[in-house]
Amino acid sequence: MTTLERLQVEPFSQLAISKGVEQVGEMSHRVLRKFPSFAAQYSTIPLRESFQLRNRISHGYETLDWNVIWRVATRSVPEFRRQLEPILREAGEDVP
């Protein structure tokens, strides 16, 4: 199990966690680009912020604040999922 302490010193953990957060940001960008009316309707879902973090990870890897990445991975991403699950279910999508 990865902890904040391990994340701060282990390159493998850094890559794994940051890549997951980066992918959420990339998917957020796709939603913003392809479904702007959805993004406007659900403006409380942090799609833009997620995409901005994706850019920060992609273009500034060596200067990332691992405390921030940890907080996003352990708090923000699960909350993001909780916000999206009912919307996806209502749309008839399977949610693993």
C-alpha cells in the first residue's frame, strides 16, 4: 500500500499515482471539449480544475508537490467519482 511518505521518495509510486490523476484530467478535458452543455449543467464537478492539474503533471513533473498530488488522489478523485456515478447510471452507463 502506498502512503504519502512512500510517495514522496519512491519514483514508482510517484509515477503510478500521478499517472492516475493525469488520466482523470485528460478525461475531464474530453468531457469539456465534446460535451460543453454537460459540463455547464454539472458545473459543480471540477472538470476544469482536473484538466489544469493534468497539465501541471504533464509539463512540470519534476516540480510537483507530492502533498497536493496525494490529497487529490485520496480525496478529490474519490469525490469526483461519487459525483459522476449517479449521472452515469442515470444515463444507462455501467459503473465498475
